[in-house]
Amino acid sequence: MYSPKDYWTSLAEGFESVDVSGFAPVLHPPAPPWFNQVVDDLQFCAIQRALAIAAISPGARFLDVGCGTGRWVRRYTELGFSPVGVDATFGMLRIARTRRTNVPLAVGLAQSLPFSNSVFDCLSDITVVQHIPYDLQ
């Protein structure tokens, strides 16, 4: 049976990417770097458009669920938000720290977040839901 937590833990333990952005293991681990870069660029354009449509103000408290290697929390910081990352695995958070992710990070599951209601102004969970067992979505 597929266990998302086990999969991401094993991916973090075997992480050997030379990708300084840290997105390769999150997107498609065996794919060539150019493919991951194209997917990343498309996702970033989509996120910027969504943030503009939603009119999320700079300084907003932003929760990134399934933050993995920290690429989105680093970008949210660059865009002027105050992000916090949460991930199910210590290994991915350890990689995030090596990638100079200097925001609060916490271990937790998307279906039972370790935060009170209304703490954040915005939430993202980019490419996370498909890794949660259907009955828990």
C-alpha cells in the first residue's frame, strides 16, 4: 500500500540533487532538470496570478502545507508574505534548512494541522492533495 509519508521520507533520505532551488525532488525525481524547471516556471506563474486575483496583501501570514524542501516558503518570503511551512517528514524540513529556508517550519499532516483556526491569512498546498489517501482528503 502506498504511504505518502514513507515515500517522502525515503525521497528525503536519498536526496542527492544538485538543484540549488530544491524543487527537483518535489516535482519529478527521475526527470531531467530542464523538465522540472519548466514545470516549476508554470507553477510559479499560476501562483502569482492566483495571488493577484485573490489580492493577498504583502505581510499576510501564509501557511504552506507540504512545504517539502521549502521552495514555496522561500518564494512567499521574496513576494513579501510572512510564511510558515509544514511538512509530514523531518527529512524534507532538514533539506529545507540546508536550502536556507529561514522561516518557521513544523512537522504535521495536512489533514490534522498543528495550528489554531484563523492563524493564517492564506494557505497553499501545491501538489500535496494527490499524495493524501482519498478517504482522508
